[in-house]
Amino acid sequence: MSLQGRQLKVKYAYYQVADEIQRQILDGSLKPGERLPGEVELAEMFGVTRSTVREGLRQLENDGLVHRPSPRRLEVSLPQMETLTTRNSRAMAMMNVSFRHLWQVALATEPLAADLAALLITKEEKAELRAIHAELLDSVTDVDRTIELDTRFHSFIAAAAKNPALVLAREPVALLLYRGFAQVAPVSDIALTRQAEAHTHITDAICAGDRELARTWGRRHIEDFWKAINKAGLADAPAIKSAEGI
């Protein structure tokens, strides 16, 4: 007989409750802001105990798919960017994602974000982008502050691109990559200067609506960062150190 047996694993009931509600949220049957029934009613609907329902709902809350605007009210929600970014960043850190892996992705996403931002940025967003850049220039000797502003600068450009799929794809990668600057700066005496120069060109190109130049400088910036990463000997090192505090 060729059939091979193995121990079967059955999901806990609360996982099944959470999975079913999640499925209906993701397929659009349940809309953001829609109120869910109470625990007693849900227990009757699923044929489980109230404590099982409570555990399932706690799982959904942890995933950002439901929230409580008040203790007795539970509503459908969409995960916030911070929740998704933190979860994905931790997963990449656990998988020993290297700086090379991060850079390869950033080489595609950052120029694209700059390109789309040059096309779609608003007048108000241009002013805010210039303000972020000016703040970075004033903090060029402060590595920690520079990392914070660098991350904010690139995230703002991605938001100005007005493509949520791009934002979701790049944010956890960028968070780990740009925090790695703390390991690069000490061994590259021109890293901060080159970074500020690239940001100036990217800002000017985006605000001028020059998509080609914005994309070009977006790529040069990431390529330049790669040179600094190599100089620091970090190309194939896990980026987990830069994930501390996530």
C-alpha cells in the first residue's frame, strides 16, 4: 500500500472563528466601520463557546482587522500601516534578510516612488517635502536624527506617489534598510554629505515635475548607499541589527 499516514492537526476553534471573519472582511462582505455582533450572538452563529469567540476576536484585533471604539462595540477596520510594517519587518529580521536583499528591492521601489511623486505631488506636499529636506540638512551631523528624517523623507515621497500597493511593498524594506545607515555612517566619512546632496536633487526634481530626473536620482541615491554598505562590509550581513526597536 502506497498511502502514507501522518498525524493530522486540527485548528483550534478560535482560529476557525477568526479565519471566517477575516475571509469575509477580505472579500468585502464585511466593510470597514461595520459593527460586528456581540460575543453571545457570534457564539450562537458559529456554534462555539463565548470564550472561543473572545479568543478569535483577540486574534483579529492583534491583526488590525477589528477594533473597539468603545468597550462594548466592535467594528471592522483595515490594518494600519504601522501594524503591517512592524509585522513584516520583524518577519524579515527573523529570516536573516541581508542588506543585499533589501537593496535589491529598494533599487526598484525608490526610483518608482520618486517618478510617480513627480507626476502626482500636490502644491501642499511640495512644501512639506522641502520642509523635511531642510530639517535634514540642519541635522546632517546628527546620525540618529538623520536616519529618522531620511526614513520620513522617503516614506513621504512614497505617499505622494499615491499608490497604496507601492507603499505597502516598500515600507518594511525601507525601514530596515535606512536604519542600517547607523552601521554605515561610522565607516564612511562622506555618507552624510552624499545623502544630503542626493536628497536635494530628488526634492528639486520631484517639485519640478521632472519624472525622469527624479527616477534617475532616486536610483543614484540607492546605488550610492550600496557603495557605502559594501565599504562597511555589510553587503551580506543580516539587517537584524537595524531592526532593534521595531
